[in-house]
Amino acid sequence: MKSKNHMKKLVTTLLICGQFMITTQMFGQTTPIEERHAVCGTVSPGVKWEEQFQKQIESFKEERAAHGASSAVITIPVIVHILYKTGQAVGNTPNISAAQVKSQIDFLNEMMAGTDPNKSSLPSAFKSLDGGNTNIQFCLALRDAKGNTLTEPGIERIDLTKKGWSDPSTFTTFDQITGLFDDKVKPATIWDPEKYLNFWTGDFTTKSYYLGYAAFPMGTDLIGLDPADVGTTTAQTDGVVMGSNVFGCKALYANGYYYTEPYIYGVTSAHEVGHWLGLRHISGDEVCGDDYCGDTPVQSGGNKNCANGLNWGCPSYPFQANKCGSGKSPNGEMFQNYMDYSDDKCRSLFTKDQVTRIQTTMAKGERRKTLGTHGLCDNNIAPTATFSADKTSGCGSLTVQFKDESQGTPTSWSWDFGDGSAASTQQNPSHTYAAAGNYDVKLTATNQYGSTPVTKSKFITVGAGSIYTPVKGGPATNTEVGAGAAGTVVRGLLFDVVNPCILQSVKVYATGAGDRTIEVLTGVGGTSVAKKTVTLPDGESRAALGFDLPKGSYFITVSTGTINLYRNTAGAKFPYAIADLINITQTDYKDTDPNYYYYFYDWEVRKSGCDVSNGIDNEKYEDAAVQVYPNPSKGDLTITLPSVASSTDVCIYTIIGENIYKMDAVNNNNKTLTVDLSAQPNGIYFVSVKSGNVITTRKFAIAK
Ligand SMILES: [Zn+2]
């Protein structure tokens, strides 16, 4: 029933139905199963939302009149986030089976296609109003948004116990349900709502009597309106929440986890998806209210004491004809509509006007108009290649462990390491870069449907020289500093990095084995620069850190967990200098007692970058006959080679490892190379001659 002149604010809660039942319970009456009536918790948006939506409907109708009704079916990928508790096995528990999920989507698709078998009992007066096929279908997603194949199509199982979330099976109120789902579960687990319909199932129906609730669509024009008028659906809360035991169709899959009659045939899903696509309850949430559909009869409701103009049970047709006024509903109330509360088997249609609202939402609604399969329900997709490495920079000869992270189930791989070496077909190869330089790395991942390569430009940087020899400093042992015992408070040491360096490790003394998180901050209470959780044995051990630290002032501490590390309460003699790299200046307890020392002993530190003073490698890899002159050069450089082996590369690098010259000496058949470097700025450079396994490096300067 439609009455534009009587648009009212329709923010309505449906607690009346629910409270009726809970009150019955509270008075201790034994409520027969068949008298337990459950409700939907969806809160409809207000009148401003409806005003905008009506404009969109008019616009949609104009487009439909101009271009003809589209018969294209939009298929929307579904992800069902199944909440369960630790110990609940897949199957006959809230951890519902894939077969139960499939039964729900299959029957939802029947209802959306207008082929619900229960239509056979529709009276002819309502058959003529049947909207038939909505042209909306749902498919269980085969892939996540990154293209990874799902173990179970359309299903993500979430152990709520491990997440520390409340147990919904204890819930008795709607606030508890939304408190769990809208505040915690949805923001933590939602998949891109522009690509998926997110369902969440939780075991809350049995005590709360709530079947589910849905997020209404936002319209593009609605953003910026008062949330009280338009609802509060966001990209973090979009989707449909349903009781675990009403998500499924017992007629299609009998052995699942089901609530009691009459809610076990999967019709709740059509009702909630109806809301998600812009439909209100058929009553407009009040007695003789307005759902803004001209072909749904106005209804007074109240069957089996249901409030808000809705009906429970399954009345006899015609039901309450003209109860809202003479001539207003000559065929009675349409309790057969999915947007009423009547029994699952009693409902079987959306009307034509309801289907128009649904299609308007799909054409214009925010986070609805983008929906389509995006290939997420298709099997025949080429993989998307991507990868990572255990390190991307180093000195001299650098061995890198690569890791394939391609999405979309590749079956073969081809790696181009960028240094001219043969391609690898391993999934996770290890490769050694023998010479300094910046290297592009390309991975091609392939399956039967094709391949998509990815190239990471200058992904690996190898500097000439070798890593600097680590040095140690600070108090070598806990006894060097003086008296002390295990400390249990978050305290630490202030220090300066004088030259960029890597804090490789520190010695600690633990009282009790376990994890400690060691963190470097920009100061006490500052921002985190580096952080690592280490598992320590009881007693003395060395914690490997690998913190790469630029010049600056820092604070190192144990930031989380049990501390129980030895510290000194006397005898500290700051500062402690570690070569020309680090200066440990004080503790954060200095104002109370400057003689304390906290937690970290015998620091192992090495300078950042590569040490070129001794050449790239040790002497056995040096060919003394390689000569480079003049040095310093004014721009012209001559390189003489003792021999030209079958594979001899000559490269010139800047001091930061940038390759500015490369030649294959064999192909140039030349034992003496003359190189013009006049365009290069003054500075220190390196010539690297790689002949077979022998690498020779010569340092020279350009001084013009
Ligand atoms: Zn509802």
C-alpha cells in the first residue's frame, strides 16, 4: 500500500514481538514450541531515506521505459562467515556444514527467481501481483578478493572463542546481538561489500527469538544525511546476519543444524535479503502502515498476537479483508509475502512493486550497483603473480630466498632473477647474486587458464663489498654493572645512533622462559621504529633483533607481556659507547636513580651498508692482474684484464651500488677497455670484474 502523502518517519524497532515472548518466559510459563514466534531485527531507515529512494525509483522507471526492462540476471558472490565455538565440529552444530549453506543459497535462488514451489497455494488475486523473477541470483564465492581459491566455496569459518568474542547462544536481547556483530564481528571479518554479499551466521536465535537482521542499502544521494534518517549502514557493517539454525533449507538438506518449525525452510534469507535490497516489512512496521509499495495490501496484522501490523503463523485466506478501512484490502492481507512474519511455508512472493524496489537498489544503491561476479564465482581464471623475499639488500654475494605468493592456484612458475642467470621453475627458489647491482625480479605464475607475470623493479640491491664486522659494547654481563635482580616494569635504555647501524642482538637474563617483545621507539612514549617478539629460555641468552636504525635518539624497552628480565639497581656508568655507532646514554628511570641499568647487555652492532675497504670477497676470489687507471680519473678510465674467459662481465658501480656501466668483455673481444665516465660526478666508484667464479673489485675516484 502506498501513500506518498503520509510519509512518516519509519525508524521502528520490532522489540514488541520479541518482548512479548521474553516476558512470557520471564513469568515462568511453559511456552509450547508452536507458540514461540521469532522476529526480524532489521531497523528500517527514515522518511528522508525514503524520499530519496522514491526519486531513484522514478528515475529507474524512466530508464526502464526508455530502454526496456532488462532481463539480465545479476549474480552476486556470497561469503558466509560462520561463527562457532571451540569444540563445535563442522556439521550438526552452529558450525553448519557446507551442504546446509548450499541448501540455503539454492533455495534463496529459487525464491529470487520466482520459482518458489509454495506459490502453488497463492490465491489468484495475489498471483496477479506476483513480481516473479527478481533477476537477482547468488553464487557461493570460489575465490576471495585476492583471487585465492576458497577451501569451501562461499564459507569462512570463525572460531569466536579464539577471538575472545561473546557466546551468542547466551543472548536474550537484540542489543547483545548487534553489540557482537556490528561492533566486533563485522568490522573484523567483512569482505569487500562492493564485491560480495556478506552473510554472518551466529547461534543467537534460540534464546533471543531473533531470526536475523539486514543492513538497508544506502543510496548514492543519501551520503551525508543524518544517520538517524538513513540508517547507519557503512562499508564495515553492510550485509546480513542470520541465526545459524535458520540458515538452511531442511526440505533440501535434512541433516543440518535447525531451529524449530516453522523457521527451518530458509525463507528468513529472502526476507533479510529483501531488506538488504531496500524492502520494508509489508506492514510498514505499524498497524495499517505504509511499505511504499502500491500493490501490497495495507494490513492490520496481529495474527497470533504479532505486533507492528505483522502476522505470525499462517492465517486462512482471505484474512482480515478491509480491516484498515472500507475497500482498502478487499482480498485481505498478503501474509504470503516474504516481508511478513508468517510461517516459512506460508510465504512465497515478492510483488511487482517490491521487485521494482529491488531492481532500483541494484541499479543505484551504494555498494549494490557494483555487484556482479567479478570472476569470484568462476573457476577458469589465470593466477595473479606476486612474491616476497627474505631479504632485498645486502653486500657482496647475496643469497635470497624467494617466496611465491601468487593468487589463483598456479601450477607452474618461472623466475627471472634479473642478473642474466637461467630462469628457475621452482615455486620458492633460492638465488645467489654474485655481483653488486640493482636487479629487477620477474615471476610468471601459470595455470591451465593462463598466466599473469609481475615484475618488481630494482627489487634486489647488492652493494659492492662485504657486510661490516659486528662489534660489541655496553656492559658485557649483568654482573659488570653491580647489584640487581629481575625487573618487572616497562623500563629501558635511552641511546643515540651516531652512524646508521644494525642492532643485531642483545644479551638478556630471563627469570622464566617465555616470549618478550623488544621494541625500539623514538623516545619514551614515542613511535615504534622496530619491534620483535623473541622466545627466551630461562637464564642467560642472546635475543636476535636485526633492527636497522638510522641516525637519531631512541628508547629500547620490553613493551608487552611478562618482563622478568634482570636489571641492575646500582653501578651503571653511562654513557656506554659502542664503536662510532651507538651511545647508550641513560635509562628512563634516570631522574629517580641514574645508577640503574635495564635489561639489555653486550649489544652486538654492525654498521649499515657494505664495507668496500677489502674488496668484494676474500682473496681467493681476487685476480691481481686486473688493473684500473688512471686513479684518480678525470673521466677516462682504462681497465685491463689478464684474460677474457668465456663469461666475463665488467661493471662499474657508484658507492651506493648503482650500476652505471656494464659490458660483456667476451663479446667485445677486448682485454683492454676504455670507458668514458666524463658525465659522472666526482666521487668514489668501483670496477667489478666477474670472470667465471672469480670476482675482482677495484676502487677508483673521479676527480675532474
Ligand atoms: Zn524484517
